[in-house]
Amino acid sequence: MTPLRQRMIEDTQLHGLSPRTQEAYVGAVKRLAQHYHKSPDLISDEELRQYFLYLKNDKQVSRSAYTIALYGIRFLYEYTLKRTEVQLDWVRPIQEKKLPVVLSTHEVSRILSCVHCQHYRVCLSTIYSCGLRVREGVSLQVPDIDSDRMMLHVRHGKGNKDRYVPLPPTTLTWLRQYWRSHRHPMWLFPGRTRAGLSPAMATQPLDVSGVERAFRLALQESGINKAASVHTLRHSYATHLLEAGVNLRLIQAYLGHGSPLTTALYTHLTRPADDLAARAINQVMAELQW
């Protein structure tokens, strides 16, 4: 590892960035260096400009990949290299106005019923019923269950923030039944162990890629023709709560969103709101004279 990379890692740690963000930022700078085959501290302003044009026009990377590249490279120059003459204010994240895919409650039930491995089914069911990100779901620990208050403690979410979310009684029952099958002292969803070893000896939780693969197979088996992923369960949770009349600010807290504007996206996805709008439009149209 080069001294520059080591220093950048240390700087991301000092800024309190989560391990995943640290890894993403360092990876973005690594790809920049590989593109020009030289150390990032030798790259000029014009080369930076051409690199972002390359990402946008030639590689046509996604908005998230482009944003990570921007923030990671900006962090290097502003905080690690302290090169104040390097300006990246003219670089803007790619704008997207896509609405997320949402599943109905019936579709969620169909997909989960097609997950045949118990550990994946319970994990995916918990992710949906508590509105979790996939990494938050697999990382749940035994002390995170507050059965007295019927709450789930989500630790180190996005932005390294903790939060509490309501724990449905059915989900608590599933978690208890599944935990009795392995009795791991820490993880609710322990990862794989070597042949002959008890699951209680696992040193890591379930692998995220395994959970994602189980969802894809279940989606295919269900016959539901939607471009859904594990994260779609979280979008569906928020939409279903909003349709049930739960206050938007409360949903914001459950999801761990920093801004209410992020949560407000789900107002565009709710059926009751669409039905009300459709009835109003239909009434106006019925009163028109042709």
C-alpha cells in the first residue's frame, strides 16, 4: 500500500466515514490512478476534467458510480493532498428522476414464499417488515431485539447512524424460531462455517451476495415481471406504510433518511393518492360538455 493511500484511509477514518464509504472513496481514487497510470497527486486539473467526461460520455456510468467518483476524488484533493487550487465545483452528479420499483403486499408475499432456505427467508422477511437495507439486515445482532418495547435497534446504518424501528410480533416470532436453530451468541443470521462446525461458531454474518441471489431466484420463481431487488423491499415497506396512513416524518425516522425530501418520494408511489387524483380527474372530465 502506498503512503498516499494509507494517509487517505486514515483521513476518512478521522472524518468518521463508515467503512463502506471509506472503501468506496479509496476505490474511486484507485480507478483514477489506474486510468492515467500514475499517482493521483501528479494528475492535473485538465486531466481531472477529461476523466469525468470519460466517465459520463464514454463509460456512461450510473449516477451512483459517478457520484462516488466525484466525492472520493474531491475528498483526496481537499483533505488528504490539501490542494486548494484544484476545483471540482464544476462537476455535478448525473441527474436522475427515476421512481423506484414497488411491490404490492401480495407480490411481496409471493416472492418470500418462493425463498426455500430458512435463513434467507427469515432475513428477507425481516428486511421487508422493518424497512432495512440489506447490509443492516444481515448484520443484526441478538441484543438488537427489544422485545419489551417491540423495537429493533438498527446499528451503524447509512451515515453511521443508529435508529429504532417497530418490530412486528410475527417477525419477532420468526427471529426467535430461527435463532433456536443455531443459537449463535451474537449474530441473528450467522454466516457459513466449515464442514462439521456448528453455525454458532460462525465469525461473520450472512454474506450480502447470498441474500441478493436468493431474492433473485425467488423473484424468478414467483413469475412477477418487475425489475425488483432486495432494496425494493425497503421501498415497498415505506410505500405500504404511507398507504396505511402512517405520518411521513415517522416513516423518515424509520428509514433513517436525513432529509424529508428523500422520504417524500414515496408520495408519488402510493395507490390511495393515485386513486384520489384519478377520481378528481374523472369527475372533471364527466362534467365537460362536448
